[in-house]
Amino acid sequence: MPPKVLPTIHHRQQVASSKLFRIESLDLEFSNGVNRQYERMQSSGRGAVMMIPFIDEQTFLLVREYAAGTHSYQLGFPKGLIDPGETPEQAGNRELMEEVGYGAKSLTFLHSMSMAPAFFNSKMTILIAQNLFSESRVGDEPEPLEVVHWRVDDIPNLLAQEDFTEARSIAALLLMEKWLRS
Amino acid sequence: MPPKVLPTIHHRQQVASSKLFRIESLDLEFSNGVNRQYERMQSSGRGAVMMIPFIDEQTFLLVREYAAGTHSYQLGFPKGLIDPGETPEQAGNRELMEEVGYGAKSLTFLHSMSMAPAFFNSKMTILIAQNLFSESRVGDEPEPLEVVHWRVDDIPNLLAQEDFTEARSIAALLLMEKWLRS
């Protein structure tokens, strides 16, 4: 099959906005002549990072954090937005200090992923953090995050946890497991 | 550590809306007394399904579909919202007929996952679809989706594809790989 010809964007317009979100509508014409109106979130342009911190060869760290979307506490890997001027590694180290109280001497690129590209233009870089050292920084969290230690040989049990459901954390966990084996 | 006490929602209010999205703000008080305003997407209450269809024991199917958020074509597993009154399996079969031109005699639950629970309350059920039979239904797609065949022994190459980046598709792929081994 030949490479796909992208739809033409005939018009785009912001249709709603709040403190955090800006929604825009797109008038699209697909290459077969079909016209459709789509909606998407306008991107801030800032990427995000997610870290898998290893406190020793057999043990990694998770955080349990309040999630407003589900109004529940959720278990996952520490993560955050990249600030302007930061590299993913710098953002990763800052977020680790803010969320788990460690810096990392070694940050290794694992994978890059997106979230629901039908609606968002967000890119998240997954980093393996090793050679940790104690260092805390004050972030913007309303309360300290619960830090949870998990053993590599207990990954099946993590996948079975009711509060470990976020697709990006599941993907990062299984990519890390592959990386450990390689 | 004792079970986390959820923040109290003192006030919630819709602050923006469009055809597809409704954004609400929450006035929260955390259990330590800290007050914060958060924003989240109001949920439609409809779950979603994602299917991994096997055309034979060694080959599964993907679709390449236009993603407005990134304005690019993206490779991933067929997926869609569950219509009112449908079970996940019924929605899965309908979406398969609409997106890849097959029904499935067998649909097996693989996993359930969420997407960015900090902002969304969306639950996606991942199903393995087997014993496929040809049957097409007309969906709401503006153009036919490109259906891509992929071999199980070529999964590393799929993970390396530039247009296979969606966290839920990556998580589903790696969970399926585990399921095949078990």
C-alpha cells in the first residue's frame, strides 16, 4: 500500500479552554474527498518523562498518588512534565528528587511513547534510573507521595494490583522487564 | 502505611465544554489540610475496548489510522468505545467488523487498563480475538483503515516502528506476548 496522504486541514479553531486545557476543532478533508470535523487537545509542546528507579538490582520504586480523573489513589512510576530548557534526563532527575527523594547518577533511555494520539500530541520518554543517591527537592505536590518498593521477581503480582492500571506504567514495566532480560 | 484517605471534594464545576469534551474543576482538600484546585475531564461513563485479532497462530492484525492529535497516521490495535447496552465482547466484535472486516468466534479477556487517571476516568478492556471469520460492517470511519499483518516472531521490529507509539497498544502487545508464553 502506498504511503498515506494526510488529510488537509482546511480550518482550525479553538472551541473551549480552561486553566489546563485548550480544545480545538479541525475541519479536515481526507484524501478520498470525505470531509469531517475532528476535535483535539492543543499541545503545550512540553514533553513528559517517566522514570523506573532501581534502588538495587532487584528492587524498583513506585509512587502512589492521588488521581483526580478517577478520584482514587493510583500506583505507578514517578513522572512529570519537562520544564522549558530541561533535557529529559534533567527533568527525570528533578522529578525523582521531588517525588521519591532520590537523584540518579545514571539515566538510560528505554523507550518513547504517546498517549491517545487521536486526541493528544504528548510524547513521554521512559528512563531507567540507577545509582540513586538521597536528595530531596520540594515539588508542587499537595502531600508527600507514598513510595512503594517492588521486587523484580514479583512483577506478576504488580500487574494484578487493582491500583496499577495506567497504560503508560504497564508499558514501561514490561519494556523494563524485556530490557532486564536482554 | 495506612490506607490513603481520599481528598474531600468541596466543590465541582464545569468550566469548559465542546462537542466531545467537558472539563470540570474540583476544589479539593487533602487529608493533611492542604487545599488545591484540580481540573479533570468529565467521563462519558462509556468504557472502551481494544482487540488483538489473530488471523492465525503466528499472525495478528493492526490498523493504521489517522490521529488528529499528532496529525499523523498511527499504527495500533483496533479499538473503540462501548455503545450503551453492549458488553465489551459485543463492542469488540462490532469494532473488528468495522475496522478490519472480521468477526471473532472467540474473545478472551487479557487485561484492563486506564489512561492518565490524573485527568481521565476511562477504562479500556483488552481482548484477544481468535477464530476470525470474514464479516464487514460500516462504521463511522471517514476512510477504510489500512490493515497490517504482523508476525509474533517479529514483535521487536514492531516496537521499533516510528508510528507504533501508543502506550495502550504497547502495553497490550507486551501483555499478549506474556499470555502467549504462559
